[in-house]
Amino acid sequence: MDVNGAAAIVTGGASGLGEATARELARRGAKVAVFDRDAERGEQVANEIGGVFCEVDVTSDEKVRAAFEKARAAHGQERILVNCAGVANAAKTVARDKETKAAKFYPLQQFELAIQINVVGTFRCIANAAFGMVDLEPLADGEKGVIINTASVAAEDGQIGQAAYSASKGGVLAMALPIARDLMGEGIRVNTILPGVFKTPMVSMMPPNVQEALGAQVPFPKRLGTAEEYARLACFLIENVYMNAASVRLDGGIRMAPR
């Protein structure tokens, strides 16, 4: 896959891993559509990279469909989709009040939210992209397009309080192989990245000592991952046509402890 000149869509492209990926794809010559809920930041990123911004909520069929239509009107049918849109939340299956020690029931709406955004939202974007890609003219090796999804190391070693998050990212990981098999006859590849502890906007809001403690848990290098490192891996998976149905941990060798 030659990124230069190709149309690409990056969900969650206004910040963090998605922003870095959008910028790296644009640097390599791709025509990038930035999908995000944050219109102000999304417009800024799109303007800076010479792309187009599409306001989207991945839980909405109508808004996702409209965003794909806008992106294609600007750049043509995409050959590249990178799914970075997602949400992280935390709650123990049964928690206790810190003062009274009374048991607290799990906030099920938080579980449903994680599934709707991280799993269903990811698949909604995959389905829209793949539906358009299948009728493209094939490139070398018969390739028509490539899809990169973002899971998490929590899919394999989730921590205390990560039942919803781990389930959602586990879903992203588990569905990659059957989707790759569904699309192999159409020349579309599907790969998954499992990031470890990264310096995302959410982590950046934590106190410096907390960030340092998180980084110190990483075997090597002993630091938080950077969004640019994610972006470079995403581009490698896009450009190397032999990478298909692959799931790659990008984590400095960390295996998450219970807490």
C-alpha cells in the first residue's frame, strides 16, 4: 500500500493516538479525513495537515454515514481506515463506599457505553469503509484497502476496575480475525494494535509523579509510550501488504499487574 496520494480516514483524529496518526499519514502524502466529536480541535488538526474534518459520533449510524460521505466527497473513496476513537472507564464489579463500606452496585451504563463506542462504534466504521473499498480497483497483490483497529493490552491483562474496558477492547481484538477472513477475498487487510501505557491527553492530566510511576512499570524503555510511536506502527501495518490479521502489542514489554 502506497500511502502517498491515498485517501485515509482516522477516527478519534483530533487528539492522542489518532491525531499523531493523522499527522503521520499526511506527512507521508495521504489525503486525510479527521473524524472526531471535538469540532474545534478537529478542524484545527485538519487545517494544519491539509485534510478535511468530519464531525462524527461513532455510536450513530446516521452521523457515521454522513461523515464517510463528506470525506469521500473531498478525497474520494478511502483505501485506509485507522480506528482510534474510544473511551476508557473504570469501576469494580462490586465496589464499597470508602466511608460506610457498603456495597455499591456496578454502574451498568458505563459498561454499555464502553461496548457501544469501542466495539460497536469500531465495527460501524469498519463496515462503512469496507463497503466502499470492495469496489475499488485492486493495487499490487490485488490489494484494495487496509483497516487498522486499536485494542489495548487490557484486552489480554486487564486490571482491577477494567471489566468494561477490557471486555470492549477484547471485543476489538477478537473480531479482527473473522473480519480479516470476511474481507480476504476482497483484497482488504485488517490489523490490530494493542497499545500499552501511553502518554495520551487523559494520562497527561495526571500529576507528574503518577505519570513517572506508570512509566517505571514498563520493562524497557522505562517510560510512557508516545503517540508518534503508535503512528509509526500504524503506518508500517498499512504499508506492508503481508501484514494481515495481525495483532501487535506496542507496550515496551509490560504485562499489567492487577492494579
